Amino acid sequence: MKTIRLITVLMVLGALYSCKERTGHRPTEPSMKKKIVVYQVFTRLFGNTKTINKPWGTLEENGVGKFADFTDEALKEIKDLGITHIWYTGVPHHALINDYTAYGISNDDPDVVKGRAGSPYAVKDYYNVNPDLATDPSNRLEEFKALIQRTHDAEMKVIIDIVPNHVARNYEGKTNPKGVGDFGANDDTSKEYDINNNFYYIPGEAFKVPEWQDGYLPLGGDKSVLADFKFEENPAKWTGNGSRLAQPHFNDWYETVKINYGVRPDGTKDFEELPDDFGGKDHQAHVEFWKDKILPDSWYKFKDIALYWLDFGVDGFRFDMAEMIPVEFWSYLNSTIKMKNPDAFLLAEVYNPDLYRDYIHKGKMDYLYDKVDLYDSIKHIMKGYGWTDHIPVVQQKVADIEHHMLHFLENHDEQRIASPEFVGDAKLAKPAMVVSATISTSPTMIYFGQEVGEPGAEDAGFGKPSRTSIFDYIGVPHHQGWMNNKKFDGGQLSEEEKSLRDFYKHLLNFTIQSDALMGKYQDIHFYNKERTEGYDHRVLSYVRWSENEKLIIVTNFDAGKNYAFELKLPEDVIAQWQLKDGGYLLQDKLFGDFNTTLSVGNGQGKIQVELQPLQSYILGFVK
């Protein structure tokens, strides 16, 4: 009974949405004239050709990729996939288990490092890069700068991570620019909180490593002088996820410490809040608002970090766990960034939908993850128990901010599509990928290896199967098949993997060339569900259009069922498209191997559609 009620509610909401949007929803003003497609690549894994994949293997045993592995040929192939921006994940120097003391870098303690290769979100030095990634660690900054130049030469933009909520527990800025102080260097550690302390403290208590659970031991139990269940930190600091215990829990972010942004332990703020109407003001107004304010020291430190990397040649940032930091800080930081580079790409990880609009409008974020609504809904549909009825409803929820909601089906935090824990077959993502890439004006993101069906099956040590480990030295087998010993030609891929990559290439290249995908959107799903025989909740349809291009998109999420029906276009769509009675030839823009006819009569459109399992059509008019 509850299921019937839920379906009814969704259909009513969808019908209301369809009526409301029949004039077409005009999105927030896009920052680009065409779609953005982001390729997230885990930098240390991309070029690794070793295939041993020993759990807890060392760098020498399991291998590591380098900046130099992103050759001109590799970048050309990424670009040709339909990519506009590369997010090089894990570039800033983070804590890791490898001996670089010969280069003036201190060793890290395995008791506060996850895995051997370490978490990219436990940054140890914000003014340098991971020495693992360099052919010559003493030249690592120059090698990264050369990669930025190669990426720009390949006509793509560069994004890197900034993690303002926390830093490595053993943060040590060895390469700060002149005049830049280290995090915590001037803190009054006798106080739990002070506005200009960079960290929060637990006075009178020393840090204790967590009690290890589920058979876990640092380095997998390998003997190490530093893996002694101790780490010197007195007084203890708050842990990155907010734990105030001197001995954090095993599931806390124990390898990191939380940054203080002027929020007192009781949650009140030690800085002026933005007026309610500031969401509508431009970057200049935000910069002016903060200009004469006395701000917490951490605000200045992260501003300096962001500006340093912009000067270095980086084109934008992905901000980790942005919602854990007050929106006023983002107003200050992002407006400063935009005044320096108006085209900087700013992407944030925010999972609370109630905060979306504040972080976009007041916090001046360009894009947020569309995980909680769209990704989660599509995942349920792919797994077989979700209904496509939900997609128009979640689109309505973000109709006013749809351009800012970045879409993805994989990233480093999520399960690989091809893993048994998700759906176990990368082909099941085809309809989902079409919808994710074409339903709004927002950017699309894919994760390296997704395009060849990487299942993330390795037991890497700290990282377990279903997600390609971000903590361990490991090879990525299906991606290595495409890499083909650094020929980057797909020479070791199966025919099925080649076909999958070809699908992604066709889809992504179409999206970055389409005018309509930066234009208007209207749901026709509920219209057809009410009127069309043979059309049900495993199918989805909608239209997209601009002045120069009109598209009808229809997709079949079912892996075992063919669909044949007469898709209908409502009268208001026909009127807005100014179509007269008659026949119009349509062609599938995805592969170009299917033609059909739109018949218009009495103000309504009809299209005969036959969909094979997991098939999608992006139908456009033949001129």
C-alpha cells in the first residue's frame, strides 16, 4: 500500500512539474556556451603498468604512476574522448609511507597514515606536490608545471584538490613561500579555541592512536620502526571529522586534524555573517564586504594557497567536504579567486540539499555534486528497484540551480559501476549515462576507467574491492588494458570494452558540441506514461532545445526488455518549436544509424520508437 501511495505522489508531482515547465525551464545563466565534461583521474594510478597488485604492496612491488605518464598522446586520447577539464586527484603533497628524507622530506608515521600510499585528503604540504608522482622528486614542482602546460596544449583545463576542512596530522610546510607561516606555528595550544588558532586543541591530553579493529594493523602488520601504535602529539588536536576525543575512533578521520575557521566549540561564529540578500550580489561586492573585516588566520592561509596555485597555472579546484566549513569563508575565498580569474572552475562536495543554494549563491560555488538526489535515484533505477518516475521529480527540486549541479555515475568515493556491489556490468550504465549527460546544462564528470568498465576488484590493503583504492599502491587492470604499456591505444581491451569506450566517446563528444543541451528542458515522461501504450517506469523521455537545435531523448533502462511504442510530444512543445502539421525526419545523434519520422497533426507530435535493452536515442531534426 505504501508503494502505491509513493508512486501516486511521484506521478502527481511529475504531472505538476510537466505542466509548470511546459514553457521550458530557463536555467541559471551558464558559465560556458557548451557543456563541460570533467575527467577525474587518480594521478598516481593512471600511468602505473605493474600488475602484481599485492595487498599492502610497496611502491616498488605494486608500482606508481608519474606526471610524465600523461604524455601528449595520452592527453590527446583523453581530449578525444570528449573531455574539457581534467581533475588531477591527489596532487598536493599528502602523508605517505615512502622514504624521501634525501629530498628534505620527513618520514610519515604509519599509525596516522591510511594505506601505504596515503590518503590524498591528508595534505602534508600545500605548497608542494606528491613526490611519488615525480620522476625526480627534487624537481617535482617543475614536473607538475610541465604537465599543466601539456594539458593546456591539449586544450583542456586543469583542476586540483584543495581540502580546507582538515590537514594531515603531521602537517609540515617545507616549501612555503617567503612570509607564509605554517599551519599551527603560532597557535596558543593552552586553549581549546582561539580565533587565530589554526587548530582546535584538547589541553592536558596527549593524542592516542585508535584501537585497531577488524584485524587491521598499520602497513598490514609489516614491521616498521614507526608503526609502534604511537604518535607524538601533545596536546591532542580535534580530528578532521570533528571528533573531540584525544583517542579518536578507528572510523574517524584519525589521520587528519580539523581546521578552525572561527567557529567556537559551541557552534557560534567569531566573524560577521553575510546579510540575507548577499546571495544575489556579485564577486566584487563580496570582496568589498570582507575587505575591512578582521578574519580568522586560517581564512588568509587558504586564500594564499588558492592564489598560489592559480599563479602556478591551475584553472580551478575541487573543494573537499565544503559543507563542513562556514559559507562565509567560501564567500571570501571564492570571490577572491574569481576576481583573479573569472573563469576559474570551482566544484564543491556538498551532500546536504538544504545547503545547496547558500553554497552556490552566498558561497559563490560554481558547481556542487548532484549525489543525494540524481545520482542516488539513477543508481536505484540501474539496480532494478527504482522507477524513472523519480527523475523528473528530482530535476524539479533543483530547477532553479540545475546548471550548478554536476552529474556523475562514478568518482573515487563511489562504487565502480561494474563492481558486483553496484550492478556488476558496465553496460547497465549506458542509459544512465545518457540521462546524466543530457538532462541539464550542468557539467558531466566521469572517473578514469569508467569508460572501459573498470570493476575495482582489487583487495589493495587498506582499500577493499568495489572502489579503486585511493590509499594504496595498486594497478588498475581494465584501465591498463586501454593504456597498453603506455601506447594509450586500447590495444589490450576486449571487444566489449572497446565498444563501451566508443559509446562514451560518441556521447561525450555530442554533449560538448550541442547547443540544445545548454538550452531549455521539459519532461515528457509523465505525459507519455498517461497516454502511451507500452510505455512504463523503465523508460524515460524528455526534450531539450535551443534556437538552433531541438532534441527528443528517450532511453530504456531495462536490460532484458524491448520497448515499442508511439512516443508523443505535447501540444505546447509543438507550439514552442513552431512545427506545422506534416512529417519531419529525425536522426539519432548518438550513433547516426537510426532514422525515424516525427508526424505532427492537430498540434500533437508522434514518433514510432523501438528500443532494444539499454538502448537510448538522442533524436534531432535532419535539415
